[in-house]
Amino acid sequence: MSEPDAALVEDKPPRVQAIWILPIVVLVVGIWVVAQSYLNQGPEITISFKTAEGLQAEKTQIKALSVQIGTVESVSLADDRSHVVVKARLNPGTRDLLREDTQIWVERPRIGAGGVSGLGTLLSGAYIKLSPGTGATGSRDFVGLEQVPATEPGVSGLRFTLESDRANSISTGDPILYRGLQVGQIESLELDLESSKMQYSGFIDAPYDELVTEGSRFWNASGIQIEADASGINVATDSLITLLAGGVTFDVPDGHEAGGRVSKGATFRLYATKRDAQRNPYQFGKQYALMFDQSLRGLEPGAPVEYRGIRVGTVERIMLSDLQAHTGEAAMLPVLIRVEPGRFQQEDTVEGVERLSASLAGAVERGLRAKLESGNLITGSLYVEFDLFPDNEPQSIGEYGGYPTLPTIPGGLDRIENQISRLLEKLNALPLEQTVAELNATLERTRDLLTSVDAMAESESMQALPARLEAALLEVENAAASFAQGSEFYSDADVTLDELTQTLQSIRALAESIEEKPNSLIFSGKHEPDPEPGRGSR
């Protein structure tokens, strides 16, 4: 029995029913619309503020360059309740504004050193202002600024840091001036806990940033500055802006080299006054301790150290803490000074310090001494003066608290007081009572002598003395008249002198004859001719 052949059946694709076509189209269109809506909407950002003052959800706007770019969606407290969290939606096409250094703050009416800002918010209400930065894009979480930044990111210029040992009358927004022209502003200030110094962040707009060089000095130009020190009283002020609101000014001091341009982030020292900035702070110096046996009232750190009126160093501090470790020398008060070789027109190097040390050691042996002098009688300020006193006993450099010491002598009013004190001590040492007693005895003897003289003058012999003197003078006058020209004695004396002259002439002639012919005293001057022999007969 044979089986029937199986019939081949062709499979047909399933048909989509028409009823499903419309939902599918609607779903696709919906997905496309949602995707387009998501792609076309702006980014959502989160901003943290300390307070929500002036902020309202669905009402407060976000602006950049006064153009609305978004709206606040919600304002809520953070979980730890330390700040508020603001969620905002920006307009499409604003993703490029969200960078790492983008700054955001609430624009409100403000009155500060830089002037009045945000007056438009009095009518429109507060709004959030966004200042785009230049860093990498993609940031969504930001911390809002409580203060309006003095300089917005992206502005060309130089940002640098100023350091000061103390807080000055300078605040955020104060101007930075160059010869009276405002070229920048102070952006922020903070206290560095590690160095215990105030740090001010400053910004100078281009092209004025080229004025800042390695030799530039910055100083506080706030208000009117009055200084009273050992050099006198100085009153200084800058522009009207700094007089009213304060500020900082800079320049290259006279006689200093400008140097090259500085890079961003450079650090400069902020001087208290222009006078301090003009001083040349040398890099190398030598510290010495001076031991004074007198009051140090009026001597302040920063007081000058001079040699015959020429500044050679600075007083650094009074070493009271070191004094506790040297109770054996409690009678002397130590003062630490710094002497700089650059002020002696030597190299501002380590080698210059060594040469200065050797020179001071030799000068001390020749009589170099330090003393305190009054620099200002009104303020009572003192300064240290060096001078040579070759008559003093020779001394050498000592040591105190790890510092070499230079010998000192009293100065100023203390020197006068010491001299007066020594004079009084000598007077007290004199035997005044014995001297007065001897003086009284001498006066008594003098009185007795004068009494005797008076009695002698009143005696008869003293009364007759003038007549006797007159008679004696008359006899002397008569004797002198007998020797006058024309008197008998004078004539006899004249004849005698003539005879004496003739005798002397005869003696002179005899002496000359003897000198020529010594034998003239024995032989006569005339000689007979020698006889001649007669002729003989042949």
C-alpha cells in the first residue's frame, strides 16, 4: 500500500492589521517629539547660595551680559541646612557658557568703594548673573559668590598677589592706581593661616599690566597717612579716590631698575607707606645684638641705624624673650639690629656680608661704639648711631643669645645725666667741711694782716716816708745831672776815651809789625851791608 505524496505549502508573511498602524505612528512621532524637546531644551544647573534672599522659583531670571538665558525652577534647603540649593534651567544653546571657572552671583543693589551697582534691580527685582569663564566645559554644579567679583573672567590683564604683615584699610573693589590713574582693582583678601600674613588678590587691566615689572613696589595709599618717627613728621596723601575710599598704588622707586615683566600669579609685598616702598630692602645683611644700660622708651622696630648720619641698617626688635634666658645680664637690655653691606656700597651678597663683618671687627678695635640718639624731640623717637671714639678703652666683638655683639656707650640725654652724676659724685667726695674751716681760718689771718697793715700805715715813720722818698729822688736827680753832657765829669771821660783810642791804635800797629816780622823784637829793622873782601896782590 503506497502513501500519498505530501503537498508543499508556501509560507506567507503575516499581515499587519490596519488598526495597529495609527498607534505605531503616534508612538514614533511622540518619541521623536520627546527627543527633539530634550535635545532642544537647555541644560539644568545647580547653584549653592548661603541664603535665598531675593530668589523665587519660576520667577527669578538668570542673565549674562543683561540677556536672559534661563529661569530658576526651584529653591530648597540643603540636607544639612547650611545653605540653599537653587535648580535652574538655561535656554538652549547656552552649554558653552558653563565652564569650570564660570562665576555666578545674585545681582542686588550695592554701595561699595567702587561705586553704586545694581540699581536696576530696585524695579525689576534681584536676578542671578552668570559670567562665563575660559576653562573646560561641562560643569553643572556651581557655588554662588556672595560678593560681586571685581573682575569678570576672560578680561585681559594681570592677576597677582599682595602680601602684608597686617590688615590695612583695604577692601574688595578698592582701586589700584599708577601715578594717580586707576588701572585695576583689588579682587579679594584673606588671611593666610600658615604665614599669618594678609593676602590681597589684585588685577590690572590690559594694556596697563605691562607697567608691572620686577622692580615695581606697591604701597597702601588709603586716606591721609601721618608718620612720626626718628626722621620727623611726614604727611602724605594720594588721589581723591584713595582719600575717600582707600586703595593701592604702585611705581618703580627712583634710582631702581624696572626689571623685566612678571608672570601671572606673581607675589609682591604691600608696603604701609610710599616712604617704606622707596627704601631699598637689601637681600643680605648681618644681625648684631647691642646691649644698652638705659631706657629704650622711644626705640621701635624699623628705626634706622646710622653711621654719622648715613643709614647703614635697621632695628629689628628688642630681645625681651632672649633676656629671660640671660638673667645674669638683666641690667643690660638687648636690641637686635641688621646691618646690610649694600648700604656701605658693597656687594649685596654673602661675600659682602663676610667683608662687612671683618670691617666692623676692625672698627670696634679702633673705637667704634653704638649709642642711642633722639631723632625727634616731639615724638621722643630714638635711633641707633654709630661713631668712632678712639679715646675709649679697646674692646672686641662679643656674643649674646647666639648673636655677635657690638660695644655701646650712653648717648643723648643719658650721657649728659651720667656726666652730671659723676660731677656730683666728685663734689660729694670733696672734704667740704674741712675746706670751709680752712677757708675761714685763712680769712681770719687775712683780716689780722690787714689790721696790722692799717696800724703800720698810721704810724709816724710811715707818715714821714713820703718826705724821705722825695729827698732821695732829688739826690738821684742831682747825681744824674753830674753825668750829663757839658759837665766836668763828662769832659774828663771824653779825654780819657781819646787817649784810650790812641793807645789801642799803637798796640794794633805793633801787633801788625810782629805778625809780618816776628824777629823785629830782637833785631833792629835796619841792617848794615855785608863787608866785601879786598883784592889780594900778585
